Amino acid sequence: MKKISCLLLTTLMILCIFCYPVRAANELEFELNYTGDIILNQTKDATVILRGTNATTYAKVRVNVEVTGPSTPKIIAKDSLNQEIDIAQTGYWGPEDGFPVSGTFENETPVKVTFDEVGKYSIKLTLVNMENSQSEIISKTFDVEVLEDETTVNEVVENTEANNTIEKLPQTGTSITEIIIYAAVILALVALVYFRVIRK
């Protein structure tokens, strides 16, 4: 009876580990949308979207904002109290101590952007985990060009590869290393049960 119990227990452990569900890929992404050219000293309406698809739960995250270019633009957003905040100056968006994200969601933030110098700019958005020393979860850089006057026909710019570069993707699912470790542990357990209990 002891041998049968040990064999059943070993089989159950093997099934549990090999049937361990590999999590669906967690996905978090940023998107920047605006229409037409960006013209010197003209306020441009845009939207910044943080989207999650089956995303990991984070209790406190924040969006850090870093702008590089000829000057620092004004990027104005309104908080929940309808107060205007220049996120290019503060360096982040959201409550100072963070906000929660989880699962499938879409947070859209309207912004008004004004550039006071012509040239090429990079706007880097980084989602950071405030509970883990602002460790980076994902980041994306959007490259924009500020023109002196309107020179082209207006067109919608929506999250194209020409306009942004993905800096880092979130880690997802179960890695090959984890699967190899699980398999090694199972084989060791099976060998132990076989030589210690069944062969006695």
C-alpha cells in the first residue's frame, strides 16, 4: 500500500508541474496620437494612451516623462482635480506615490504640447514600479519633429514604427530555464521515490 501511495503521489506531482499553465503574455504599451504637423509655438492637441492586455497587477505605478531636444516643451495635462500640470517639468504623470494597473484596460490622457524651438525631439515614457525603487516595467520613445511652419498636408500619426521605438518589453510567461528546473526537480523526485521506496 505504501508503494502504491508513493507512486500515486509522484504521478500527481508530475502532472501538476507539467500541467502548470504557462501564463498568457502580459502586455503593456504606450501610444501617442496626434494629427498633422507640429509647428513652432502652436499648441498641439494629442493623446497619450497606456494600454494593458492581460497585464500583471501592479499596485503602484507611475509614468515618468523624459524629453530630449533643442528645448523643453510644455506638455500640459489635467489631473483628477482639473488642475493643469506640465509633465515635462515635473518629469512624471500620475499621483506621486503611483496608481494601480491590472488586467485589460486603456487609460487615455489628453495633453496639449507647445514647442518653442524648431528641431527633432524624443519623448520617452517609462512605466515604473513605485514599490520596487521605480524599476522600469516598460518604456517607449516617440520621435517628433517641430517645423517652423506647416509644410505638408495634415495626416494622422498613430503609433507607427517611424514615430517611436520600443525600449523595453515586459517579461512574460514561463521561461525555458524555469521549465528545465521544474523537469530536473521532477526527475530527481521520481528517482528518489523509485530507489528509496519502490525498489525496497
